[in-house]
Amino acid sequence: MRLQIRSLLVATAAGAFLVGGLAPLASATVARSGAGSAAAAPCLHTSSSAARSTGAKTDEPTQDPNSPANGRIKTQPLMKPGSVTVPVAFHMLQPTVKPAGFRSNAAWTRMVNDQIKVLNDSYGGRTGGAKSPFKFTLASLEFVQNDAWYNVGPGKTERDMKHALNVGDSETLNVYAGNIGDGLLGWAYFPQSYNDGHGYLDGVVMLDESMPGGNTTNYSEGDTLTHEVGHWFALQHTFNGGCSASNDFVEDTPKEAHPQFGCPVGEDTCPAPGLDPVHNFMDYSVDSCMYQFTQGQVQRMNDAWIDFRQVS
């Protein structure tokens, strides 16, 4: 799948003008004023989205109360490893006035390319986990200058931004990278959200400096996006539901009472068999600790793709 070049008509106080955008595999800077509000709406505590954070007290943003999280998903035939190519539309959010020391677009481009490699290694089983059907290709990269969007949080600003920038269909992974706050590394929407009229919300919002080579201590090897894309494929956190029978709806991930931070190998917070899966991409461990998806998680991602995302 190849994304088409698009243009966006932007309204500003000075009138309307046409700007170019999203040239495949290009990195042209695009200045957009947009109508984004700097105030985020209060978080809705539903289960349509999931996040990764650096602290145990951080609330997870959820904006779509009409779309429940995916529980059990119909089992589908397992596709071959690497047989599905996911196009990635990368939206790099920037301030209108860049401070001293702000990375150049060339530097950000190198980090984005390194991030795509991390995705392919992680989902391809090259880091030590199970091989999935998915591989990723950078279909487009744009640099968007907008102060409200650069500091985007859950709520109206996010919705305005995604209305303006979202491209592709349910098979396209839209990634929005900026200086998000509130202790969040990123958040994503489960695939069922795409099919209830809220498709523009689909995708991942992430902290830009969590990409490989970033400056976020313990979280700058690129695994934030690996984690959030797991949610995009319908994976729950390994600690979802705690020690309950359903837990994360995956049979081969040991049950876990709460998220684990750092890399506490040997922790065992549930009476069910198995130690806490601190090496799993869907826990909250530091990047250097994460390296695997299980075969059961691969099956769930496979099923969710066919049931919710596959176009044809």
C-alpha cells in the first residue's frame, strides 16, 4: 500500500492557504496553524485506549466511551511470519519557534528510521520473542509546526490534530510524536475503535524523545512504540485484570497483579503458575528489560487484524 500525497487547506487569522503534505518517504516541513486547543478534556475512564507511562500513578487516557476494549476475539488462521506489511504514516509535531538545541529534521528522520527498525525487529521475533505476521514500512514522514499539537494531551487538542492529519485506512498506522506530558510515554486506541465512526482517532501518540537515541532516561530504545502498537493490534497490558481468570485474554502470558517498573526479574504477584512477565513488551518495564511477545499474543494480534483491520 502506498500513501498518496495530500494537501491540506488551513484556515488562519490571515485567511486560508494551501500547503503540501505527506510526500511518501519525504521529510518536508509543513507549517500548520490548525484550530487545536491547548486545554485537554478530562480523561474518560473507559477501556477504548491504553497507554504506557513512567509512573504507577499516571492515569491512562481514553477518549472514546462508545468503543469497548476487545475481550475475547474470534480465532483466525495464523498468517505467515512477515506476510503483512503495515504502512506507517509518521507525523513529527514541532513548536513554531524551535528552542536552542532542538534536533534538526535530519536528526529526527534518522531516529524515525531507527524506530521503524525497532518495530520490525520486535515484531519479527529478532529480539527473542515469537515471530508475528507483521512488518512495517515508513510510508510517509512529515514535520508539523503547531504549538498546541506539539504538547498534545488527551482531549480536544488530540481530536483536532487527528482530524487534520490522519491519513489512510484501518491498515495504516498513524504515529504522532511530540512533547506529550503527564508522565505518559504514549497512548493508542484498540482496533475496534476504527469501526464505530471514530476512525480518525486511530493510531498512536508518543513522546518523541522515547525513540531510539532519545533523551528519556530508561525509555529511549524505541520500545514505547512497540508497546503502543501492541495495543493498536488489540493486546492488553499483561497486568490487565490482575490475577483474574481472564487477565489479558492471552493464555501463555503469566498473570500479573500490577504493572512492573524497572526490571524486577523473579517477581511473582499472582498465585497462578509463572513469574511476572517483566520481559514482555506489554508490561511497564524499562526498555532494556523488554524483548518479547508470546505466541499467544501473536495469535491475538493476528486475529484482531483479520477481524477489525484487514481491508480486503
